[in-house]
Amino acid sequence: MSAVLKSVTDARSKKSQDDDTSAGPDKKFRQRVLILSSRGVTYRHRHLLQDLAALLPHGRKDAKLDTKSQLHHLNELADLYNCNNILFFEARKREDLYLWLSKPPNGPTVKFHVHNLHTMDELHFPGNCLKGSRPILSFDASFDASPHLAVIKELMVHSFGVPKGARKSKPFVDHVMSFTVADGKIWIRVYQICEAETTSKSKDAEDATAVEKSSSSKKVPRSQTEISLLEIGPRLVLTPIIIQEGSFGGPIIYENKEYVSPNVLRAEYRNRRAQKFNQRTAAKVGREIKKKALRLDRHRVGGGSGKDWEELQAGLKDLFQDE
Amino acid sequence: MGKAKLRQILAAEKGKVQYLEKQKKLQKEARKRKRKHAEAEEDDDMEVEDMDVNGANGEDENDWEDESESDDERVIDTSKLDDSDSDSEDEDDDDEDEDEEDDSEVQPKGILKASKPTPVANGEDDDEDEEEDDEEDDDIPLSEISEGDNDPDADIIPRQKLTINNHPALLAARASIALPITASTPFAVHHTVTTTSPVAIKDVHDDLTRELAFYTQALDAARRGRELLLSEGAPFTRPTDYFAEMVKSEEHMGRIKERMKEDAARKQASADAKRQRDLKKFGKAVQVAKLQERQKEKREMLDKISLLKRKRAGADLGDENEGDPFDIAIEKATKDTTRRRGDHAPNAKRQRKNEKFGFGGRKKFAKSGDALSSGDMSGFSAKGMKRNSFGGGGGKKKPAPRLGKSKRQARR
């Protein structure tokens, strides 16, 4: 029975699709995203994951992945859940977050370092939007300037753009997701679209109602609405690190030279501080030694005749001035 | 030599960089040679002892010294050939390495001794080959050498990242996953807007300009998307009676609203406080001025009233001023207030004297009492007398107790 129903509905949907576009490309637009994180994420990372999952109705949230070294298991997982995109958050040392954006089974994979991360919860922005409404994706033109950014853009369109007719999606559009390249990083912002009617209503009111009646669309005429944006959150900045040819495997076809690992930064910071300390202690020891040597001299003099003592004092003074 | 190459290839396949080992060995040999030369010049016996300690080849010592440099190098080469495998296995252990070298050096020296003229030529050939090999090996990037170097004291060579940016591969990867978006594809299918020109942000670290750039980009996208969707007849605006779950829950929005209210209240409070502070700064001066003004007004009013009263009294006695309007009388009265003592005009004699000597007259008894002042009882009241008298019946208020010395001095 269900099979019959399915066949009927399939035929219907196919017919409806044939009206505007052919079925082939539409199938290509069908996206499903597997959203998951590794173990060892902090609460902020988890909240970010939740926020993104709320914004992506075509996403499938899964339990934390146990491994950080064998990421190729993700391909099987995606296959299991019938997903053709993976959004994998990898947390390291409970502070660094990396985002893997992949296109299983054989598409490219991009690894990002996530920083300047702020979740919806902590941002207190007044914007809000429907859960499951489709966003307008706004891309910076510099995404098309270099091939690696073009690949990243394509992957982002796939995973962040909610496909038409996705299962839990709503038919209205009320938010924008903007992706901007600045300083070699990708900045992501989410805004709500606020439509406000302008006050010049008295004159056009009758016309508007007439238009509404005639065109049966519930839209107010375009000239009358003013669009403004309210930020919703979350905010994050992604630094691309590598692009792999395969999905969680294969040769590396792009590597960001400018990327510096947070580990290196931390180590450098610590080393600098250690150096300071070492210098200070070395100086201290050196001074001790000098003092000791001089004290021996003093013993030999034994606080005897004043002349010797003065000479010693003068020598001491010179010594420390040199320092 | 063919065998040597084969071994090299094998080693390379194993992932070992033979060049490194060779270099290490060369260094070691050089060090040893130097030391030996020095010792040879000093004392032969010492040398022997030293070698005994070092390894098994004490007998070959003297021959070893006589050999030419090219021979030495040959020796090194062969030794490397003989135990390249073992060396690769224990790179780190220096002592073992030395022993093995010593062992290996024994054999070729024997050969050299036996047939001296021919091997020299061979050695030269070998040298050439070696050089070729070296050239081949030189292609290894610096970074890899620095990796393999275990000497902690050696200068740290900064490891430079090799850039990978494989354009064709990237383009291919993109092409393999690209969505078939063409100009004819309806916007409702893909919902993507790309700006016409790259977004330029002057200073990324300046929050305001950066966020503004993002905002304008998103706003443009929203406008364009809206236009396109409306032109395609796709739904855009959510009807007011369409309710559905939102991304942020009611509770969350409530929290946000509360926070906004709090913020507004805080702003208001701070503005109020600021105004108050400003007022306080000038308030004192304003207050003093106001008080003074009020007192002045009061005084003037009282004066006028008293004068009026007096005038009235005068009018009752003799009606000279009856015809005059009210105001003029007041004016005249106010003019007269400048005189201190009584209103009576000076006598004729005085007037003559005034004319003669000028106004003012003598000042000598100006402050002494006269009939009029002694007759003035306005300052007297029975109540007042009672209050001020010691042990008087009234005595409600005690005189203020004498203050402490410091207070009294401060008051002065």
C-alpha cells in the first residue's frame, strides 16, 4: 500500500518539478548535512553546534564522534544517514575548534580553524527568525577570485543553503547569511530581514488594496516597504587551513601558508615569558657571584684600615655601574 | 658501485635519508682525524692507548695516518656501503655507530695495503660518483634536514612551510561538486547572492567599520533576493497570522528583552545622574543669587510699605498731597530714605552753615545718642528682657555651652 502511495506521490512531485525545471538538476540541489562534533568540546562549541543545527533544517545532528585520527569513518556515517555533506567540529585541547566541511563520498574537504566564536546565547541580539526558513546566502565577490575560495564557497552553498522543499523548511524568507572574506579569513554573520512599511500610506492605501485584490498576492507593493536587518547570531570567523581532494582523505591540494597554529602561538608566548624569567634569574645569579667574590675580599681586609675599605667600596660602585 | 646505488635506492624506499647519515659520518671522521693528527705529533704511545680504548683497530693505526685524503673518503664510502642497513637502524646511538665504523674500516684498509696503485684510481672514480650522488641529494629541502638533525646545539633552521596551491586540482574539485546554477535557474532554487565587487574593509580590527561592511553586504543581498523572489512569484514575507517555532525560544527572547530594558534603564539613570552632577556644580551659585534677590525684593517691599504708611499718616494730618497720584508719593518717599536720622529738616542756622561750609558738618557726635534715639523703644520688648535675664522665669533656652578650644579657634 505504501509503495503504491509512494509511486503516486513520486509521479506527482515529478510532474510538478517538470513544470519549472527538469528533474535532473533538482536532484543535484538536494542536500543533507551531517552535523556532529568530536569529543572534548566545550559548552560554547556545543552551543554553536546547536545554533547551526537550528538554522539548518536539512541537517542531521549526530552523537559526538569518538575518534580524532580516523576521520574517514565519517564517510560511512554520512552514507548511513543518507547525507551528502558533513559539518564536523573537531575540538582540541578543550580550547581550539576546527571545522571540517566535506562532501562525501569523494568530494573535497576543507579544514578551518574557528575563532572569534560567539554563540546566539551569549550575544543577546534582538533578531529572530523562523526555525527552518530558507536563508539568502550572501557571498563576497572575492570568493570567486581564487580557486580555493571558490571551492569553499561551493561547499558552503551546499551545506548552509537550505534546499528548496527540504523536509522541515518553511516557505518564507526571513534571514540572510553573509560570508565575507577579509584578512584571509571568512567571516560569517546571520541577520534577520525586517520589513517595515513606510508611513506614506494615506495616498497609496486605496491603490494598494486594489493591487492586492487584483494580483491576489499578499505582498505590499515594493515601493512601500523598507528593509532593515537585525543580527541574530552566531558569529564566527573561519581560517582555511587545508583543502583535501577526497573526503577526509586524499592529497592536499591547498594549504594556507599564513595559517599559524594556536599551539605555536601559545608556545611562542610561553617561551617569551620563560626567556624573560631566565634572563632575570641569570642576572640574579651573576650578581650573587660578584657579591660573594667581593665579600671574600672584604673578609680579607677584615674591616681594617679605612683606606682599603674605601678602595673596595669604590670598586664595588664601578662594578655595579657597569652592570 | 652498482650495488651501492641499489642500496641507496633501497634505503630511500625505506624512507631513510642516507645523505644525513653520510654527513654525520663525514663529520665524525673529520673529528677523529683531526684528533689523531694532533696526537700523532705529540706522542705515539698515547695514540695507541687511545685507540685501544676506542675500538679494536689499534694495529692499523700508523697506516691510517699515512693515507691520503682521497683514500680516506673512499674508506668512508665503503664503510657506509657495508653497514648502511645497521646504521639506519640505530641512528641515534653514537657509541655503537663508532664501533661499527671502526670495524668496517679495518677491512678496506687491508685491501688498500695489498694493492695500492689500482685502488687509488678506483677511489677517484668513486669520488666522482659520490659527488654526483651528493648533487642529487642536495635537492632535499632544508626543512627535512633540520627535521632529521638530532643535535640540540645546532642552530635551529626555521622550518618554512611549502605552499600547496594546486589550481587545476582545486578547479577540478569544484567542478565535480558544482551545482548547475545558470542564469536561467530560478533564484528560489539556490538563494545565493554574490556581491558585484569585493567587499573592502580598511581595518579589520576596527569593529564598527567591519560590521558595517558586513551589514551593508547582507542588506544588499536581502534587497536583491527579495526583488528576485517577488518577481518570480515566490513567497517572501511571513504573514502576520503565520505562527511557527522560531530559532530563539520565547524564554530566550524574554531574556533578551529584559536585558534591553535594563540597558535602557541604565542609560536613562546615567543620563539623569550626569544632569544632576552638572546642576550641583552650579546649584550653589544659583541658590545664593536667588536668596539675595529674594531678600532684596523683600526689603524694597517693606520700605515702600512703611513709607506709604508714613505718607498716609502725613496726608491725614494735612491734606497737601491729596491731589498727587499714588505713585509720585512713593517715589518721593523712597528719595527720602537716604537720610539716617529723623526726617526733620535742619534748622535755619544749620542751613546757613551748610551753605557756607558745605554739607556734612561735624562728625564728632554723630554716633552719640540724642533725645530721639533714647526715646526710641522699638528695640525693647518685655519678652526679650525675660529671656535674656539670668535665672529669669522664662529661661526656656539655655545659652549654648562653651565650645572646645579647637572649635573656638577655628571660628576665629
